[in-house]
Amino acid sequence: MSEQNKFWKSSRRIYRFLIVVCVLALVSGIVIFYLNYGDTDTDKNAENEYTTFSDDDPDRIEDGIHVRTGLVDAPGLQETVNNCTSCHSAKLVMQNRMGAERWHATIRWMQKTQNLWPLGENEAIIVDYLVTNYPPKSKGRRETLADVDWYELR
Amino acid sequence: MQRRKFVQKATLASMTALLGTDIVFGNTLPDHYLPLGLQDPDPFKMFNKNKEMVILNDKPWNIEAQAHLLDDKITPNSAMFIRNNGLVPEDLDATTWTLAFDGESVKQSKSYTIQELKSKFKTHTYQLTLECGGNGRSEFNPPANGNQWTIGAVSSAKWTGVRLRDVLEDVGVKPDAVYIGYHAADTHLSQNPNTEPISRGVPMSKAMQDETLLAFQMNGADIPLAHGYPLRLVAGGWPASVSGKWLNRISVRNIVHDGEKMDGDSYRVPCEPVAPGEEVEDEEMCIIESMPVKSLITYPKSGAMLKEGQSLNIRGHAWAGELEVAQMEYSIDFGATWKDCPIEKPVNRLAWQHFSAKIDFPKNGYYEVWARATDAKGVSQPMVLPGWNPKGYLNNACHRIAVKIG
């Protein structure tokens, strides 16, 4: 018998033993779990816990920001969220500062190459939302260093 | 109920893990097999990144370094930028992984396991600089769309693998071959299995260079998942998008490879210079090849305040695509005067080079230290933005840090 077969045979024995041990542990674990926590569904505590689990309302707005995506709450938000955040992150939308013409061109590019569906009437709503809330900034040929985090260097 | 189910699943999972992996298959399990929680909210932990790395995009993952995080001579994983075009593949197994060769210009289709690559061909290690073509995009005006990289989409790690050239010679390439194109295991954001997120390549001349590797190790260990485990094409000095991750197929083409992101505005710039914002026709765009000369001050971090009379030691790296950096200078007066500083030779071709200088400031006040590298052909970094292009590639403008004295 080769070394490998021996290894296999001995490990199978260990394997079988462990399966038995673990099945026992699993069964007793479940029993203990149900004995201890089986009734908590009706407790007030449980309700609190459940709110944390279901605390993912996809439309929640806080301080004017759509929590799930980080986009500004303004007319056109819903259309933008529905059409622009299912394939890529909203971060990509917010970083890009473009005028209407370039947004339309970018949408055409996404339709041509990235499987974006036809947007119909929503296209104008989305582009309005983007140019109003994320307008392009003129940066010139080189910007001044901004947001310098000053610290003492010894 | 949700919670109960969760506990049961978790119990089962941990037991299966105990049984299946640690004991029986412990010796064959790939190091990188993780039941990937790719939706894990902490990408720093998931990818082992420094907490100061900046997330530009989480779908797909795009994460960049800051200059001071890149101070190491050899970039560790913790500071290496991630640029993904699609979704990170899951459940990768290096033991069964194969790399196929096909295309119009192979004499025969052939495929290799990683073990076969390792045993059949000689292994080489090179330190290779990989910079995203769009590094610096955020500075272009009018703005260019895409991930708004600042300065941190560059790395220079040690890559170990076999030469693509050696494998191509074993496969057999017809004389009409002009390009190789890679294919990989990542998936398109739309989840459409018929669309590749990215499939780029290089001309044969680049494919046949000594330093162009089919790499299975980075910095002496398995390649981290986000950087292409278990196999990556690495072609230093060119836009990093050429270095395909999760590599499973190479097509040897008798035309310029026409894969995803080889056309349109992707990784292409106007063949002739255009005015900022100008519309450029498709046929007037040319594929980016070597990256331009560039440098970074990696120490100190911008914002250092020094006492009157205290001198400042700076250091950093410089690189020049296919070329070597021949000269390094710095200025503390916005380019009115420049001082030379020593630049080390690269450890090998296509590795970045290191510079350092000791600076004394003439009087108290606000300064900026600007760094400027010049390549072997005498071409330097511009102080202002270089030529505008529709997608904002190739920004190699001088890096600078702010300093206050007194």
C-alpha cells in the first residue's frame, strides 16, 4: 500500500469519527439554542434585534443624502438610483463632473459598450439631476494645493 | 427566524470547514480559497490594505494609495492600488487553473497548468512598475470621466513568473503574429457572461521582452486575490491595464487585438494633440504604449511644519515607462530654479528608481517642494497639465508637497 493510501485510510477513520462528534455537537447545539432562545421571538428584546437586521431601507434619506448610495436628495434622485447604480457604484457617478452634452455622450457609450438599457424619458431627468447637483468645476491648468493637513515634523 | 437560520448555517459551515479543510484536504487546499464575502463592508481588511488608502469606487473596486504610503522601495500589497474593471472572480483554484493559448497566429492551441509553467520554463523575478493609464485623471480640465485617480495608482512590486516569450516559443507562433490579447476570469458588471470586462494586450515586441512575465508570485508570495491570483500577465512600464489579472487565456493575433477596452476612448489618446475639450474622432485615437516619465515625493507627507533653520530630507521614486530616468531635480521656488539630486540606478529594467535630497530653506514661510524627473531621451515632466485627452490619461505633471518653515 502506498504512503498516500495509508494516509487516506487513516484520515478517513479520523474523518468518520469527527463527523459523529460534529453531528452530535450540531444536534446538541440546536437543542440548546432552541431551549435558550426559542421563545425570544415574542420578547421586546427580539424586536430591537430585528430592527437592526431589517435596517436596510433602500430609500432612506438622512441630512439630504440618500443613505444607500450617498447621492444628494433632489428631483431625479430615484431615476438616477434606479438606472445608474445597479451596475456600478454611485461613487463613480459623483466623482464625474460633466455638462449635459458629455453626460449624454457617456450614456451613449454605456449603452453601446456596457449593456446599459434605453433610458427613455428618464435620460433628461437623470442628466438634469447630475448637472444640477454635481456641476463641473473649472480647474485651470494646475490647481492650488488644497486641504493640506499640517503637522510638525521633527 | 432569520437569526436562527443564520446560526444553523454558521454552525454547519464552521464544522464543514473543520472537517473538510484542516484535516483531509489541508495539504491541497489553495491558500487563497476564501468563501469570499465580496460584499464585506471593510475593503481594507478584505484586501489587506492600509487604512489610509482611498476608495474611489466599490463596484467595481478601485482603490488608490497616497504619496506617503508609497515610501517603500518595493511596494507592499498594503499600499498597492486596485483598479478593477469587472467583478473579482470567486473560488479560484491554482491547482486546476489552466492558461490556454489560441488565436489566428498560434501554430497549435495549447494549454498549461500553473505547475506545468513552473516546471517547464525557467522562473524569473523582476521589480516592475505598474501605473494606471488614468493615474492623475482628476486634474484634467475640462474633467475627463472615469475613476478620478489623483497620484496613487502606481506601484513597483517584485513579480515572479515565467517569461511569456519562453511559453510563446513552446506554443509556436506564426510569422504573421502582431499582437497578443489576454482573457481572464473576472466578470462584467452587468453579469452578462458574454461580455468581458476588459481584454487588452501588447504588440509582439513587448510580449517578447525579457521582463514580460506570466507571474504567479508577487513580493515572494502568492499574488493577492485583488491583484490577479493565481496568474497575471505583467508588462511593466505600460498602462497597468495591459497586465491582465486572473489570466486564463492568451490569444496570439494577426491583427491588433480587438478585445474589450482596446477601442474608442479606452486607453487611447489623440494621435495628434488637441485643444482641451475638443471632440476627437475614433480613427484619430492611438493606443497608449509606454507610460511617460514621472516621479513622486514619498517622504515627507505633504504638510510638514519645520522650525526655523531646520533642514528637510526628502525622498521618493521616479520612473519612465520603457526608459530609464536619467536626471532628478527639485525646486522650492515654483520652478524658478532647480537643483539636481542623486537618482539611483534601477534594480532591473522597468523598476522605479529612488531619489533623495537634503533641503535648506532661505527664510521662514510657505514653500512647495516640486520634483521633476527627466528620462534618458531628455524628456522631462511638465509643471502644468500635459496634453488634454478625452479620457484623461498620461498626467505626468510634477508632484509637489507643501512645507512651512518657522
